[in-house]
Amino acid sequence: MISTKGRYALRLLLDLASQNSDEYIPLRAIAQRQNISEKYLQIVIRELVQAKLIKGISGKKGGYRLMRSPEEYTVGEILYLEENSMSPVSCLLPEAAPCDRSSICPTLPMWEKYDKLTKDFFYGITIQDLLDGKV
């Protein structure tokens, strides 16, 4: 299941992209338009800034803006950044210890295929695709 954090990160980037502006957009304005708590958005936005997906400045004219054009952001990079895990099973987590059963597990190929389908799906959709209703 995609968490609120992941969904809000997408909404935040969509909001910034829909402003079609090089100006910095105040977090308060985004929170109001998206009907999301400003305090919660501060948590979400921190990771987006650290990952250099968006840029923020403080001050009177401060706010946030995209670092790239909307067609250069994929849903996958946003969700995989914000979610603790998108793996369908624990043995496919990056930090998982090698599984003793992997060589004899009849379900592992299915989970690997599902994991790949999910990644391919989300990395194949851009923020611009969502704005254009192409999904």
C-alpha cells in the first residue's frame, strides 16, 4: 500500500508543476490548495529537498519550486524516495539478508516479476503525464 506520505509527495510535485512558474511557491499556498496540513507537508518536503527534486528558499519571497521540468520527474522516483519499501516481500528488500530458501523457493520468481512490473509501471509515468491525464 502506498502511504499518505508518498501520495502527498506526488500531490505536492503536481501542485508545483501546475503552477508553471519559475517563482517560489509558499508551502502555505500549496497546503491550502491541496487541503493538506502544512506541518505534515514540511515532513514530506524535507526529503524532496534533500534529494534535490525541489528547491526551497526561506524569507518573504520564499517557497519551493521544481528543479527540473515536469516531464523529467517520474512517479517512481518520488514514491521510491518517500516510501520505506515498495517491495512486495521482505526478501526483496535492498537490506535483506540472503534468503536460505531462494534457490528452492517456487514463489520467488513471481515476486521478482511483480516487483519489476511495479517499478517499470511507476518509472514509466511522469508528472507531466499525470498533469496531461495520460494515465
